[in-house]
Amino acid sequence: AILASTVVYIITLVVMGSTFVRHANGTDPSHAVSTLVCAADTSCTYGSYNHRSVMATISVWAPLIIIGIIAATSSSALAAMISAPKILQSVCNDKLFPYLDKLGKGYGRDKAPRRAYVITFG
């Protein structure tokens, strides 16, 4: 998975680097060749340096990029919310910190860390 992610990032870097100029004013294609003029007189509002949503600009459908950002952020947040009580339970069961061993108690068949959930989400 790490190798696949690295390859995808490198391919994205190459595609973006070959399709997007650093400074552009959006109307004059001569600035694609000579970007120093556009950068010097600050007439550039496009390009990878001035326009922050480069991926949305070069994508087929711009809202898909925003949806992907929201999905990735939500996935990371949910993973952290689910794993934090389990990690706290493991730390408490290992007695790494004194007086926290009561938070490591599990309930039910799967030893759900209810006390750790209260502390984590509290």
C-alpha cells in the first residue's frame, strides 16, 4: 500500500508539473513561455504559484476533488476516533501510567473500553 501510494503521488507530481505553469494570467499564452514578465508586474492570477486549487483546475470535474478531500479527512478522523479508546485501554492494561489502570477495564464479549470512550470523547 505504501509503494502504491508513493507511485500515485509521483505520477500526480509529474502530470501536474507537465500541465501547469508557475505564473499565468489566464488569457495570454505567451506567459506560459516567459513567466518572468507576468511575475514581475503581478498581473498573474493563475498558475501554480498564485492559484491554490491547481488540482481542481486541471481535473475533469472540480467538485470531485473537494469530495475526495472531505472523504479522506473524514476517514482519518473516524479512524482516530475509533482507535484512540483502544490504545488508551491497552496503555492502561499494560500499567504504563500509575492510577490509570481502571480505564483499561473492558465490558461485554469483545471487551469494549467504555471508560476509555468516556475519557476520549468526554
